[in-house]
Amino acid sequence: CCNKECDVLSAEKCPRGLRKMENTWYEFIFVIELVFNIIFTLEVFIKILSWWSFRKYITHNYPSNLMDIVIVTVSDAMFLVEFFMSGLFNASILRLVRMARAVRAFKTASSMRRLKLIIDKASIAMNTCIYVFCILIVWHIAMALLGMQIFRCPTTDANTCERVNENATCPEYCSTLAGSPPTCFFDEIQIYDHCPWDEKRNFNTFINSVMLLFFVTTGDSSWTDTMHRGMRTSSSPLAGLIFFLFFYMVSVYCICNLFICVILSAFEMEEGIKESIQMQAYRSVMLSKLLKNLKKIENAAGNEPVDDTKE
């Protein structure tokens, strides 16, 4: 369906069968965006007036205030363009540009100590995750090249194993006729003589090989079907079985778990910080014990009886 009435059906206009949102919701979202844009604009204007200088406002909290000015200015300009020159630009592009206002939410990280600490730790972990991601890419490339050497075969389309008409017999390479209506199938012997890959999922090209292995890494529910196809490619099913099991275990249980290890190690305290915390806790405990002992000594000295004979 291409509209809410579902009276327009087109694979070209809406190939995924998505329904368009009603115009009422578009208008509601536009009004909400306009309200927030006015609030943000007034906020920046009042802050500039409080400083009585645009330059002081920018330098006071640089670059945060500069980011506010740029985002608000761009958002206001996009609203004016949409009001007066909407036909010259795509509305979706304008809404995408206005989404930059969401960047202002990251300003709260500077005022929240715990949130800022989490963001800092996440950025440190992200730098290491990039190297792990490169290892994952190299692993996929190497296994894709190996898979092209093992599983490459000429693919055939879905119409290969079909009868020309109802009165015709099945082809020799898929001679089993079953079902209602009758359909041609490969028998247990013929199925291993037929290339199991289709036009999209195969190891005939490098791009298709990498994409197919990527779906296996994501744990797609059909990755076992991919393994079964690989087992049918050669005369012995061990090649496909060993290849896909080895690839899945290394990708999922080794390399992908490295991402979790890197993130956990980034959020773990360093040894120096641990020692300083332990030393502070030890000093506080010893100091409290020392104060208690001094207090006991003072109390004992105050309760000691006075000897009049000495006077």
C-alpha cells in the first residue's frame, strides 16, 4: 500500500509495501517542531541579552554556545525556506537538517558528572573497538576468499526445475513429481548435482561472499540453511560443515565477544585509582580510630582524682 486508503499499489513507488503516514500526523509534528524551535530561539536571544555582547556570549562557554547559535540559525533558516520556498527543496532533507537540534542534548553531559564519565569511558572504548572491527573485517575477507574457492558454482534461477506445461514431464535433473498442484523436485541424489546457491546468496563474487558471511555472523536464523547449502556444494558434506561451524564460532564467540571485553575493560577502574581509593579508605579508618583513642585519653585524664597532699 502506498497510501492510507491502500488503493495505490505499486512496487516502484513503495517496493517494501510501507504505508505513508497520514497528513494529520505530519502537521502535528510540524507544529511541535515549530514550538520547540521558537523556545530554543528565545533561549539563545535571552542569553545574548543577558551578556549585552554577542562576543562575550560566545566566549563564555565555547564551543557549546557557538554550537547553539549554529543549530538555532540553521533550524530557523530551514523553517523559513520550508515556509516560502518549499517547492525548491525536498521536505525530507529539511527535516533531516533540523534533526541537528538533537545535538543540544549532549550539552547536559558537561553538567552531569556521572553522565560525562560514562561518555568519556565510551569514547575510550570506541577507539579500541575500531581495531576489533578491523580484525572482524579482515576475518570476513579472508574467509570470503576461501569460500569462493570451495563453494563457487554456476547458479541457476528458480525456473530451472519446472515443467514447460502441465502435460510435460519433469526435467531429467529434477525428475521427482510431487505435491498438489504437481511440482518438480530434486531427489536425494540429484540434489547434490545441483548448485544450491541462488542469484543473491552465493560465493561466486567477492561482494556476495562477504555479505553472506556477514549474515552468518549476525546470527541470522537462516544461517543453518546457508550451512546446509554449503554442505551440498561438494561431494562430501564435511567441507561445508567444518567451514561454517569454524567461521561461526570464531566470529561470534571470539571476535564479537572482544567488543564486550573492550567495553568492560574501559569501564573498569585502573590500578592506580583503586590503590588511591584503598589508601583513602585506610586513612579514614585509622584517623577515626586515632580520634577515638584520643577521646578516651582525654576522658580518662578528666576523671583522674586530684591529690591534696601535694598541694
